[in-house]
Amino acid sequence: MPELPEVESVRRQLAPGLSGRRIAAVWHHTQPRYLDLHLAAGRTVLSVGRRGKFLLCPLDTQLELVLHLGMTGTLRFAPLDAAAAPGPDPLDPHVHARLALDDARELVFRDVRQFGRLAVVRAGDYARIPTLAQLGPEPLSDAFDPGRFARQLAATRAPVKPWLLTQRPVAGVGNIYADEALWLARVHPASRRVGPRRARALHAAIRRVLADAIEREGTTFRDYRMVNGASGRNASHLVAYGQAGRPCPRCRTPLRKVWLGGRGTTFCPACQRR
DNA sequence: CACGCCTCCTGTGCGC
DNA sequence: TGCGCACAGGAGGCGT
């Protein structure tokens, strides 16, 4: 589900309701995907930030709540039944964690496929969250430098799309926006050699595609919802992802779907050359 | 070290 | 209608 634009849209709705709140109690399913989450109990949320696809909430006492929504994770606020002990939702087996707040509400984490992760760590200590520890620069910040990106791209021999998905060259690009950005920059997703001109085009395309998707509050196919339950509006603007067989908007050649690095990949065989 | 493959889950849609 | 299979927006772990 959520790539950077979706997580950013969640963050913007989450922050007003969560910043400044004390977490009164914590319940979660006992799985290794929920790391030291109980340490959040009694702590106050100082702010709600984001790096790539991770939500980062500094807590008082130098702790930090880290949330990753995986493929199907959603967050929502619900009225808190003060009489009920925190526990599984008898009506919804997909609720995996609940954070009771000090304002008679709770934050509910629902995750059908259970690829999401929640953790409480020492602030800034991401040693147990490898992707976060090695996360590349924020794509919409000055830290995402076109020259450096081009040099890193020149140095790797990995196919460009799987390389983007590692989160190391740049934070927050997933399967949808990788296909979209590669199409926009006319870069073949399996290319292992991307020259400086195309690298800069790809850098610009990543920014463009992500900024436009944030503007539309993300892409909803099925599971992705914002905190208020609303869908994003970007799905109807997709040019490559999910459009196999349809004519390329640039050259009318039918878009082709291939399997690359274990992910479905759609591209234009005519205008995305190796 | 870098890369590539498999795995973790559940739900849905499609072909037979 | 029912069954089995492929696939889905992510990333961690392991083998080579």
C-alpha cells in the first residue's frame, strides 16, 4: 500500500490528533513485528514526523515510536471505551495494536497482511530497523542531490528499479512511483547502466511524481486510507503502473508488464530504452 | 559487500 | 458454484 505520498498524507492527518497526547496504555498482538511497543505506555508524543515510508514520533524521555504500514496497514482514531480492557477487537481480527490516549480516544492499527511494523526505540537509534538505519535522502529535500544520485547510479550494477526499491538511493519510492518515475524519465526499469543525463532526468521525475501524488493525497486501489477513512485521488492519474496493454501516452506503443526483482513492472518498450 | 531469491501474511479475482 | 492459483502498494533474511 503506502509509499511516501500515502504515508505523508497519513502523517498530515495523524499529527493534529496525536501530537501532545499522552499514550495511556498499549495493547498489541504478540509478534516480533511489534518491537518494545509497551515502552510507549505513559509517554507523551512530542510530534509526528516522517522519513521515507516510516512515521517517526519522538516521545518524552528520549524514546521514539516508529510505525511502518507495510502493504495494508491503516491508522484511525476511535472513541475509547474506558471500561473495556485493551485487547483484540472481537469484531475485527485485523486490528493488531491499540494505543489508548489521554483524551478518551485510541489510535487503532489495522493490518490485514501483517507486514506493518511498530517499534519503540531510543530516539534516533535505528539499529534494529535496518531499512530505516540505511535510509536514503528525503526526495523532496535538498539532501536529495542530483549529482550524488547520478554518481551512485553509475556505481551500481543492479537493475535500476530494484535498486530504487531498496530505499538506499532515495527514501520512499515503492512499486507504483518507481514505475511512474521511470516512465517519465524514459529509463528502462531493468537498465544496469544509466548515464548522467538520464540519471538527472530520473532524479527530477522522482520528485515530480511524488510531489504530484502528495497533492492528490496518495493512490488508493483497495486498502490505503487516510486517518479519516478517505481515499487518495492519484489512482486515475497513473500513467504506467497497472496500465499494461494500454497505449503509452507518449508514443501509443502498448505498455508491457514484466517481472523484475520479484515485483510486477510496467513500462513502455519503445520509449524506455536500455 | 552486493545482489538475488525466498519468505512472511490474507484477501481477491480469475480461469477452469 | 467451487476450487486452485496468481498476484497485491514492503522489506527482512539468507545464500551465493
